[in-house]
Amino acid sequence: MAFIIKAIGGITALILLVVTLLGSLITLGGFLLAAIKVLIVVIFLAVVILIGFSIFRDRSRRRRDTADI
């Protein structure tokens, strides 16, 4: 009888351990998805800022070129 109780306790412990690990994996997955989304937004903003900077630089160069002529 004691062996059956130990076996049931061991199986229950393994099941609870697997459930806990799956919960941790789901939490880690959610964190990684949020981090990827933030990274995408940051890259998008950097590209938009670089495009604006290059447009501004091109306009200032054209003004300087027309002033030299």
C-alpha cells in the first residue's frame, strides 16, 4: 500500500512539475513576443528618422549648391 501511495505521489509531483515548466515556457514566450514587437517598433522608428534625416541633409546640400552658383 505504501508503494502505491509513493508512486501516486511521484506521478503527481512529475505532473505538477511539467505544468509549472509549461507555464514558465508560456511566460517566456510572451515576454519574447513582446520584446520582438518592441524591437520591430524601434527599428521602424529608426528607419523613419534616418529617412527624414537624409531628406533634410539633401535639401540643405541643394540650398548650399544653389547658393554657390
